[in-house]
Amino acid sequence: MEQEFGYNHKGKQIKLKTYRDFIMLTNYCKRNTGILNVPVRFYHGDNDEIIPLNSSLHAYRRFICEDKLVSIIPKGRHMLLTGESADQIITSITSFLSKSPVKEETTLV
């Protein structure tokens, strides 16, 4: 029955596949932070009802890259991209992803 309906978190039903995938991703990230030297951005709503701020700050501190940033979004809830700050966050993410961390090389024909 639990496999059919999923996991119940604080009265909200989460599909089992979604919950399983999230746990697998979380475990992978825990194993690899502190090893990978890649730029990273964290966005955390100060009213997040699911993930505590300390959890994001702990993960942020474990990254060894100099190019890292944590943004705490005022009045932000867990689903930041559906809130009033969504456009600002999307602009920030787009800007971050448009930077090329590797110098592009010209291909000779």
C-alpha cells in the first residue's frame, strides 16, 4: 500500500518514486561534496517549510570551489520558482549558466 500511495510527509503525500529519486540524489550529493571543484549556487527561501536553512548552509560550506554563492530569498517558500521571486531567481540562474567555466578553443578545419 505504501508503494502505491507513497510517503506521507507532514500531511502531504509524496509519490514513492519521487521520494526515492530525491533520496538517491541527496545521498549522491553527500558523497561527492568536498570532492568536486565546480561552481555552485544555492537558493533557499527563508520560509521553506520542508528543508531547514541550516541544511543548505551545511551543504554550501562543504563545497570547496571558490565560486560559490548562497542566496536566501526573503519570504521564499520551498517551491521558489512558483513564488513572487521566481523571475529574479531564473535571471540569476540563467546568468550563472551562461558563463563558460572552460575557455573555448577554436577548431581548425
